[in-house]
Amino acid sequence: MSANNTIEYLHLPLNVPIEMGAGSYWISSEHRVPFHGRDVLCIVRDTDCITSCCGMSEGFRSIGVLGYIAQWQNENRDERPVSMVEPITDHEEREELTRLLQQKHRIAQVEFL
């Protein structure tokens, strides 16, 4: 993948609630996962209970896959590190990585961001 396909990821502080319309979530951990000879940046997200017009659900945990790490924390912005990542677009790679992450972390929901 060329450098034109990289995106910036501003690392967020861990365990700080981020408000959304029906509740909040927080990033509980970041992981550099070895995959196909490169490292993939993943975040584990947790939520509290979520309220909507349909009722309330209990909190849940998910993994967000940001992509292959092209540059690791190469600069700082607003006192937070910035990394460059290449999104994973190949369907087979996504399926393989999803299975690996589900087994490793025992988390069913994996999203490619």
C-alpha cells in the first residue's frame, strides 16, 4: 500500500470516557499486534450501559482495528502522540485478523476503522 493511503491516528488517553449520544465509551488499551510481518494497531473499547428509545443495554467490549503501522508515534499534537496507519482493506486479511483477535482477546466484536 502506498504512503498516500495512510491516515493519522491521534492516540487518545486510556480510560477517559468519551461521551456519545446514548452513553459513553473509553479506550481501555492499545495493542501492536504482529500480523503478516508487520504490526497492526488495535484499540480495545469498553462502554457503560447504553440508553436509547428501545430501552437500555448493558455495556460491552469491542476491538477497533486502525491498520498497519506505517510510522509509530512520530510526532505529538496537543501533547498526544500521532501515528500513521494504513487501513486493512483486503477481505481475507480482515477475516484472518478478526479470528486472531477474537481468540486472543475473547472479544466477539471486531471493527475495522
